[in-house]
Amino acid sequence: MKHFRRWGAVYLLLILFLGSWLGQFFTQLMQFRSEQQTHGEPFVWADFWAHFLASTFENWQSEWFQLIFQAILLLGAKHWLFQADAEDLERMEKKVDAIAERLGLDPDEAVEPDPVREKKV
């Protein structure tokens, strides 16, 4: 059950993707057969697969281009918009490091909280 909680969204997206692709397949199959009958030509699977795969890759090419463009745009915006936040975090880290040094702790060493000590307080 833990596996499905962790990976459920991936499975859901995979099912939706395959479902939409199957929907595209059957819709194009009906349209292609209708066009073949209209022109009085026999249905040929090889011709259909070429048509189906061409339209699929055209669609995917467009989607990937949009995704990559959005990622680049968002990364650029992130660096531009959150530059002040990064500077503030660096300043806070320096202050925490100074406090740790005053207490005689190594600022680079992770300190694990003591659960027994926390319960007594």
C-alpha cells in the first residue's frame, strides 16, 4: 500500500497517457477508414501506421517544445525572482554558523536532536 501512495500519481498519469493515446488511435483509425472508403481505396495497415505515428510525433514534438521552453523560462524567472531570497538565506546561514562557533560546535557537522533530552524539557 505504501508503494501505491508513493507512486500513485505516476500510475495515474501513465493510465491517463495511455488512455488518451488509445483514444487518439481509435479516433484516427475510424477517420482513416472513412477516408479510404470515401476514395474507394482498400484499408492498408501500413498506410495507417505511417499516418498515426506521424501525427503522434508531431503532437509530441509540440508538447516537448512547450515543456522545454517553460522549464527554461521558469528557471530563468526563479533565478531572477528569488535572488534576494538566496542572499537572505546565505546571511542567515552565516549567523547560525557564528552562533554554533560561539557555542563551541562545528558549523559543518550536522547535529542530531536528542529525543530523550527533548522529552524531559
